[in-house]
Amino acid sequence: MRNINERYVDETYDEQGLLKTYKLHYPENYNFGYDIVDDIAVNDPDRIALVWDSEDEGDRKFTFADIKRLSDKTANFLTSLGIEKGDMVMLIMRQTYQFWYTMVALHKIGAVAIPATYMLTKHDVEYRVRAADVKAVICTNHEPALNAVESAEDIPSLKYRITLKKKREGWIDFDEEVEKASEVFERRDTKAEEPMLMYFTSGTSGNPKMVIHKHTYSLGHLMTAKHWHCVVPDGIHFTVSDTGWGKAVWGKLYGQWIMESAVFVYQYEKFNPDDIMHMVEKHRITSLCCPPTMFRLYINAGVEKHDLSSLKHCNIAGEALNPDTFETWRKATGLTLMEGYGQTETTLTVATLRGMTPKPGSMGKPSPQFEVDIVDEEGNSCPPGVNGEIVIKADTPGIMIGYYRDEEKTAETLRGGWHHTGDVAWKDEDGYYWYVGRNDDIIKSSGYRISPFEIESALLMHPAVLECAVTGVPDPVRGQLVKATIVLREGYEASDDLKKEIQNFAKKETAPYKYPRVVEFVKELPKSISGKIKRVDIRKADIEASKKQ
């Protein structure tokens, strides 16, 4: 271990050992590929970088020397096609191990990597390729994804279609060409402030926005790995996320490798809680990060059936955490669930960091890496207990450059030197932040502004409720009604009596006006491949249904 992370950060701690100040610094030509991956590969070549397992191909391990060699070969292959600095390359690669050295190769070239989900449709591909002038697509051998790319029309910028593990007419064979390429790739000139990575992120309406990050974004995730995931150089970290989502580079690449730690990747078709826990047991995972929903499913599936003793730290983000899940997981494993918050546009900005005492349901406190505040509509700081928008000073590595080719939206979000998140929260007297919801998620009913997270937390305390999502459904009188879409635990059957029981339970646990007037029982909730509940899908379906009435 060479403590590479210490080159890029100055830290101080208080008397209790808690992180007090944190400031990143870097050279003008900083590049994650050369300065992190290659440095470790040359000086500690046998250090494990990636442990990969799959349902049908078994497991493999890659050292940092392997990642350097394969990324150099991939860089030579791509530049032989004409991929150069600034070119846009879309990666539809699921959890295939090739994703990791392809990302590093693109960083070395100075091209812009665009990770994307394999669930894209023909329309999605067309929009993305046109909007970003994508020059090449590297796609997993997933038939629907391949068909979506093949059927896309009017995309003149797309010069190369490249596929993995499967020969296909009209496509270049990635693995075959990488194997033939030279292992020698000389360092190219890239700058720390130049574009490196882009994500398409969807709102509740309109086309997805293009969030673009510079090379320093990778350093922005050092905080994520070091003080939130608490990874250690000889440990192995597992973040459950598909590579198409920003969470993947939060927990499966940048910060973990800067800390010289291994990352674990499990390639699976459908989430199964027992399978994930088996992977933790089999590979002796030391830190685990998932949405709260997954921890509830682990508990429901039976944590006691698995040896999870290797785990030292567990993290959650993105959804409501109810005290029952927090306490049940703690009793079962001895571990507390440490919450965190950030966006595709940022890195980790608010969190329960190493050494802090968590408050179940709270996001934690602002990271010392950033200046964070909660402000009202006039931009004034909100006192404790008052809802406002989370804003972050935009002069620190980890905040986006802006929305690509959208100056208006960039100016709206990055204004006055602050990144306006669009997320509503309040802080308590101890400085802990409590999430209320997206501006778009806040339910406006009969003049009240209601947080879906608060109601979800209450409903999850009912013994019949396994999972739930609370949304606003259109109503001509109240504007919106509170709706709870619920998955029941085994042994419970949907009925009007159970509906009334859950509604009465909610009235006791929250203010009575917040109870869900609409309750729908379902077999499963719509989720992303990373397991996060997609409330927007429920809202859209209800809006469409209301139009037909």
C-alpha cells in the first residue's frame, strides 16, 4: 500500500477523531488512468483491483497490472479506429468486466465516456447519439440493447458499433480487437479541468439532461470511499448497481481504487437477496452499499442464513430508512446503516461519515469537502426545522461542469456560485439533514406540502408492509391525493380491511392529513436495475389513468 490518496488531500480531525477539514489538490494534468491505475500497477502490480462473479461464467480476479495492460490495449484499439480526445463514446456494458478497463482506456485517451443502461429503446439511443454526437457505441451482447442500437435512425455521428463476446454482422468484435492490440500506450496530454465523463439523467418530463464531469470528478469520490464506505486497501467493496447508473462509479471505481482497495462486481439477471448475501459470504466482502429497499429484502429473506461476519461497514442512500430496518439490521449484524446523499451532478455531499452517530432516517451532516446549506426561495439560510432547498458551493471537485449543450439549464442550476439541487430538506439543532423530497416529488394536497419519505417511513413500520412507494395522484378537488403503492409481506392478503388498518396506522404515526387516501396493493414495485424504486413510473401511470377517466 502506497497511500496514494494522501497526495491529493489535506485533512484535519477534531479531538474526537472526526473529520474536520478536507481539501483536495491536484496537478494541472491529473488523469485517473495514468496517475492512479498505472501508478499502482507499476509499483504494486499484484494488488487486486477487481473481483468479478457471474451467474453463468464463474468468477475472475484482475490485478492493477491487469487493468493497466488491458486498458492500454483497449486504448490502442480505440485510437486505431480514430477515437481521439474529446470524442463521445457510449458504453452499454451492464456489469461485464470489460467496462472497467474500457473506462480507464477512455480516460487515458481523453475521450468522454457515456455509461448507459442496457434498457435503452430505439428512441433512447437516437436521442442520445444525436444530442451528444456520439462517435462509437460499445454494447454488451444483450439482444434488446443490440437491436435498439441497430434500429436507430438518422444518427450520422455514429461511426462505430462495437460488441462484446458475440460476433455480429456489421459490428466490430471488441474482445478480438483488444487481444490483437499493443500493450504499449504512451501517456497523452489531458488536463484535470477537461471533460471526462457524461451521464444522461432524466427528470419527470422532457428529454434527459446531459451531465458532464471533468477529470477531477474522480478525486471528488475519494471522500465517498475513504470516509463513508470506509474502504481499506486489503478489503473488498461491493456497491450494488448496474454500470449504466452514476452510482456505479461512486462505489465500483474511482474512490475505491484511489484508496487502493478492490471492488466487487456481480453480474446477474434479476436481483435476489439471497444471491447477494451469498456473494458477500463467498468473497468475504468488507463493505456493502445498497438502497434501503435491499436491506429490507435481506432481512425479509433471512439474514441469519448467511455468514456476513466479513462485513465491517454498510451504507445506504436514495430512499427512506425506517427505524425498524435500521435496528433489525444492527441486531442481526452488529452494523449500523450509514446514510448518504448526492446526485448525478455531484459526488457525496451530505453523509453520516466514519465515527459519526447515525440518526435513522437522517442523511447525516454536510461533508467537509463542500460548503452546503439549506435555503429558502430568496436564497436565505433556513433555521433548524424549516424546509428549504439543498445548495452546494460549486467551486470544489465533484460538482459537474454543467449540462452539456444546455446553457440555460446550466445557468439555472449553477447560479450565484452555488449548485441548486432541487432537493428539499431541513436540518435539526444538531446540524443533521433530513430529506423531504424532490421539488417534483413533494405532494401538494389541499394546500399542504407533504413529504413522501415521511409517510413511507411510517408505513414501513406496519408488520404487513414489505415495501412501499408514496406518490401524489391527481385529484380535481384537492389537487393531489396521497397514494401508497404497497408490496405485502408473506402471510398477508390484500383486502379492504387491511387497507383501512394501514390507513389508520398512518394517521397515528403521522399527522392525520398525511395519511394515504389511495392504497394500491401490488406484487412488485417498479425499480431500476440498481434496485431503486422508480416513483416516477407510478406517477406517470396515474396521470395517464386520470386522463382516461
